[in-house]
Amino acid sequence: MTPSLLERTPIQPNPDIVFGDVDGELVALHLESGSYLHLNSSGTFIFNLLEGPEPRTLEWLRDRVLQEYEVDAEKCRQEVDEFVAQCIGLDLLRVAPRGAEQGAETT
């Protein structure tokens, strides 16, 4: 997966994931595969942004992270892209089905 290909592609959480608190950290767990990921504060922030019925784009996520955190734009791009790629690789995030594009850019 090349993150630049997902620039405007809507992404959303896999419906088969659940979240839980383990020793004070938020953990995302894929129920079918058993894959899990400990989420730091920025990872938790990104998953919170993805809550709701409308998928969001990588570009939209980057913009929101830049607004929330004091971070260089290039570093933000790199880290958000890597995080999203990791989550897609673990099937915690998915590319939204066709037709979900409408509303993906809303605030």
C-alpha cells in the first residue's frame, strides 16, 4: 500500500474491532484475527476522529492532527501515513466501500 494513493480515499474502522483499556492504555483488538494495537494519545485521537458513520480521508485526518498537535507538517504526514498503513495492515482500518466517498470530506 502506498499512502499517497490513499490521499482522498475514504477510510473507516473495521467494524470487527473493539477497544479496551489495558493498564491505562487504549488497545484496539480485531475480534476475528486477534490482531491488536496499543494506541498512544495521537493514535487514540485518530480513532476518535474516525468514529461515526462517515468515512474520513487520510488528508482530512492529517489536517485535524496538525490542528490538535504542535508538529511539523512533513512529520505529521509521515507519522499519520505510517500509522494508517499499519492499521490497514492489521485490518483495524479499511478502505470504505464504493459510494462512501460522499461526505468523506465533511468537517
